[in-house]
Amino acid sequence: MSNNSITMALAGNPNAGKTTLFNRLTGARQHVGNYPGITVAHKEGHFTQDDQKVTLTDLPGTYSLTAYSVEEIVTRDFLTTQKPDVVINIVDASNIERNLYLTTQFLEMGVPLIIALNMIDVAKDRGIEIQSQKLAELLGVTVVPIVARSGEGTEELIRQAINVAKSDKIWTSRDISYGDDLDEVLMEIITLINESSFLVNNYNPRFTGIKYLEHDDQMLTKGQEADPLLAKKLEQTVGSISDHLLKTMDVYPEAIIADHRYGFIKSIVRQGVMTHAFDIDRLYTSDKIDKVLTNRLLGPLFMLAILFGLYQFTFSWSELPVTWMEGLFGWLGGIVENTLPEGMLKSMIISGVIDGVGGVLGFVPLIMFMFFGIAVLEDSGYLARVAFMMDRVFRIFGLHGSSVMPFIVSGGIAGGCAVPGVMATRTLRSPKERMATLLTVPFMNCGAKVPVLILLIGAFFSDHKAMYMFLFTMLAWLVALLAAKFLRMTVLKGESTPFVMELPPYRFPTLQGLLIHTWERTWQYIKKAGTVILAISILLWALMTFPGLQESDRLTFQTERDKITSTYPKTVQEEIQNITAEITLLSADAAELLEKLRKIDQNESAAALRNSVAGKIGRFFEPVSSYAGFDWKTNIAMLGGFAAKEVIISTLGTVYSMGEIESDDAGTLGQRLVKDPNWNSVVAISALIFIMFYAPCFVTVVCIAKEASWKWAFFSMAFNTGFAFLASVAVFQIGTFFG
Ligand code: GDP
Ligand code: MG
């Protein structure tokens, strides 16, 4: 035989590397024609190895051997009519499970087979390692690992292929089980086929039987031509089992056969053939975990518990570092207080920078712990489960499963940002579902709102911080979903579209990964505080400082001071004038005078603030905002918050810093708010609700305009602010009524 040419055929999935291998083996000795009557190219080439002449055919790529496409028919016909001495099945090692599907069908055909395990370089890069020896044992065919592109292993492949071609092994159909029902029928069919040698010249009886079960048109036609009577009988047999399966399990035999082929592949792959950076066992462990964590009843309970745990963790662990930060900024303020001369610069640094930006930066430890917790949820794969579970809920409100990610990105668990959230809505294909998502994601508690919420919750509800944070998160979702439903029932009416999502397997987060994620986000927060927030803080400080008091008013305060001072003896007056930064022991009279003078100073600063540009704007809104319990100082903060929500803190910090002169005994911003008679827990809740739901910050609005249109951007501002105000008024009025 060695002088005759051996015929080999290359077969495999598209892109498995057939042509690459073909070109490498045959070089220029190839010619391309078409298969008769169709446009599929027929490529044939020649080469010699170890004195053996070989004729090689590059078959069209296919995923299967049913008769659904020309490629499949060409491949099948070539194999059954030309009967090459050996079929080289190229399997892409980086995608082995899918590629082996075609292999199972070659095994069923019973053709002489060898497997070229290609792209092992790609597989390696992806952390996949394939035990080719084990695979060969389990499949019962030779397996040769190759890299078609570099030629690694190809010589060995051809050597083995020549061996297969020359061996006298009799190839029969590999019997993969298709379950009791089908196996039994298949046995019957095979007996009938063997009895009358039905199509046996070209097809293995088992393969013919399987094709009949699969309702393969080409095979049915061939059967009718060959033996109409038997063909009819076979069709009836298959017809009755199909009816039976449809009635009992609501499936066609094709589906059962496909399932069992995949089952066969899975069992092979799981028997140590493939080791993977995310190995198969882990996929199964994931499935088991998911049985509990995404269970219809238990899943949501776990989700709520995990969320609550996250807040508990964040608050308890960050408590101490937050006080350190407060201490740090208090100390900084003290230094500036004692070193800089009185004047505009000092006021700007203390009130604008330290009390403003410092207030925002004070939350860095807390933000860090929260981001760390979220990184754990994200890196472990749990966040994807949250999306999966939320899909069920989202449907009800006219949103889509893909809406979940934009919501989470925007701060669904607290601490995101609506800008990437708005941009993430691009994955939604239905324009109406997308608009509904885009308009409601700003309701989430983004990273800028979180410190504001924490400030107010910490000041007014310090005993149940995690609890309140949890409740306000739930509230954000509720409002977002109801708003979405409202929009989908009115301006954005329309059908919903189906949702498919793959759950990645769970993985243990690496400490390094967690730290990097945490730091990236924390750094963004710090950077924003140091740039945008700093600029806005100083701008707002200026608005709160100028134009200052009129000369006449200033004189009034001065006269008052002089008048009080003159009622004390000369010695006391001198004592006051000589006060320095160092602690001085004062006489009782001097202390009393000092106290009185400070009161006047405070009144003067407060009057100056009232008279400033910001103060005027704040007071302008006071008649309306008082329905929600907000005084003019709060109004200034809310207006500032439109620039960026963190500014609410820095503005409150500045407002309360400028209202009082002595920062030492004034305490933290939270304590100052609690002392303010215009604030109480009802106002706090009303303010929290307003802050959560009013107009998105400026950057988000611009982003909405870019993603949708300015019309929708304005709609969003008006709709959100209107809604937020009504909700706050309702809370304040009801809360005040019930005390
Ligand atoms: P065909 O559709 O089966 O004919 O596949 P091709 O031969 O056209 O190959 C598809 C792609 O895979 C091409 O870009 C090849 O360069 C690449 N390729 C083929 N074999 C290998 C291999 O062993 N390693 C790598 N890295 N790439 C390969
Ligand atoms: Mg090709």
C-alpha cells in the first residue's frame, strides 16, 4: 500500500484551523474547485511524508452533521461516498466542549478517525490544560496535540494518521446512550436495517438509525429511494416514539439526542481531561451554591441579609478611623486659626477649604470600607446573581434584566455613580426600556450622596445607622421602580423584551484584587474632593461671604461691642486686649465680657451670611422650602448640591462654620446640625428624601442629554425635583403633625 496515495480529510468546526493546517502540509501543491453544483469550495492537495504519498481534502467547517446546511451535507456526503482512509478531526483545544460535539458524530458515523488537538497555545494562555492521553483513552481514538500555525506536532500527527489509515482496525459506530426510550427504539431500528442491509454500503446502521430519529430529511429521502417499504416502517417506528416523547416530556428526539451528546462530552471532560483556571468542578460547586443563593424564596432573603451585613460591616469598622479623620481636620483648623492673621484668606481656608472639603474627606475611611465590601460582592460573582434575581422583579416594573447593572453601577448597593450608570444603559436594546432605566438610575444612592446620608443619619439616628442606611437603600429602589413603572405606563408605554444572562462561576476574590478595586474607587472620591469639590466649595464660600455687611450695619455691631466693653473696668478691658493664642487665665469678669463679645461676633457673622449672595438666594426660596422644613441655610446647601451632591456637606460645613466664629467648641458638623433649632429628626428625614431624589447632579444631567436629548435631561431635572419636593413636604407635614 505504501506506494499508493493515502486519502485524508480535514474536518472540524469553522475556525478550528483546518485551512492553516492544510496550507502548512500541502504548501503550493493544492488546487481549489467547487463541489458539483454548489459554491462550497473543494480544496485538495498532496504531500509526501516518510515516503508515503498523501492526498488531503480540506472540508468545509461545520458544527454538526445534520442536513441543515450545505456545508454539513457536503461533509457528510464526502465522508460516506469518498470514504477517505482517515478523517483528521481538528478540535480547538481552547473551546473543547463545543468542538467535541462534532467529534461525537464522527464517532457515531464510525469513520476512521484521529484527533488533531489544535490551538494548544491559545488554550494554555487561557489557563486550560488538556490531558490528550486521557482524552484518547476515553474516546478510543488517537489524539495528537498540535499548533497548526507554528507547525508544532504536525509531523507526529501525520505519522499517526498514516498509522490509522494503514491499520486494519474495523471502525464501528460508537454507541453513546440516548436514554432508555431512544436506546430501545434504536436497537429495534438497527435490527431492521441489518436484516435488509438498508443503505449499509454508505452508512453505518446505527448512524442511519440516529438520523431517522433526528428526522434528517436527506436520510429520509435516501431511504425512500433505496427501500420504500422499509423506509415507511422506520418512519412509523420513529413517529410513534416521537409522539410518545412529546406527550410525556414535551421534547423531540433531536433534543434528547443533543442533550445526551453534550452529557457524553461533559462526562469525558470531567474525568480529568481538562484542567482549567476555572475548573469544571468549580462550575458544579457554583451550581450548588446557586441552588440556595438564587432560590426563589431564600435568594432574596440572603440578598437582603448580605446587604444589611455590608452596611453593618461598613459602619462598625469605620467608626474609629472616621473619628481620627475628624480629629485630623480639627487639628488642621486649629493650626490655621492660630497662625494666619484674621482676614479673608483665613476665612476662606477655614470655612471654605477645611470645613468644606475636609467634611467630604472625613468620610474617606467609611467610603473605603464600603467599597471594600462591594468589591467582595463583585469579585466573588455574587453581584451577577443580584442582577439575575432582580430581573424577576424588574419585569413587573416594565424594566429589563439588563437594567440591573446600570442601577447597581449608579449606586444600587450604595456608592456608585449615575454617570457610568447612564452610559451603561447602552446595553439595552429596546429604546423605551432604555429611557425608563436612564431616567430612574439617578435615584440610586451614588457615592456622592452616601456621605450626605451618613452625615445626617449619623447625626440624628446614630443608634441605628446600618438599619437606616439599609432602609434608605430599599427606599431608593422602591422609588426608582415605581417611577419606572409610572414612566412605562405613560410617556414610555410599550412591550418588554426577553432577557438572557449567563452567570459566571463563583470565585474566591484575591486580596490584591479587592485592595486594588477599593483603592481605585476611593482614590476617585479623594480626587473629586480635591478638585471639583474644592473649586465649588471656594466658589460657594465666596457667594456666602460677599457682598458682606453694609458699613452702617458693621458700625452698629461695633457700637454695641464698644458699649458693652465700656461697662467694665479698665483693667478687665486690658486683659481682653492682651489675649494671645496661649491659654491665659482670665478673671471672672473678663471671661464674662469675652463671652458677650463673642455672641455679638456670632450675630454679626450670621447677619453677614444672611446678607450674602447665597444667603439671599436661600432666603428667596425659604417661603416655599419651609413646607418641607428647610431653612435658608439648608437651601444654600441643596442648591450647591446640584453641582455635585458632596457639595451639600461642604456647603453645610461652610454655612455652619461661618455662622459661628469659634470652631473649637462648636464640634463636628453633625453636632452643629443637632444643636440648630431649625433641625430635628423630622427635618433630617425630609432632607434625606429630598437629597436622594431631587435633580441629578450637573454632570449626570449633561450625560443624560448626551445619551438621550436635552429635552429628556430637563424632564429629568423637573420630574425628579418636583417629585422629591412633594415627597419631602409630605414627610415633613405628616412627621410634624405626629410629632
Ligand atoms: P478554518 O476555519 O478551520 O479553516 O480555520 P483557519 O485555518 O482559517 O484558522 C482560523 C484562525 O485560527 C486563523 O487566524 C489562524 O491563523 C488561527 N490558528 C490556526 N491554528 C492555530 C494555532 O494552532 N494557534 C493559534 N494561536 N492560532 C491558530
Ligand atoms: Mg478554512
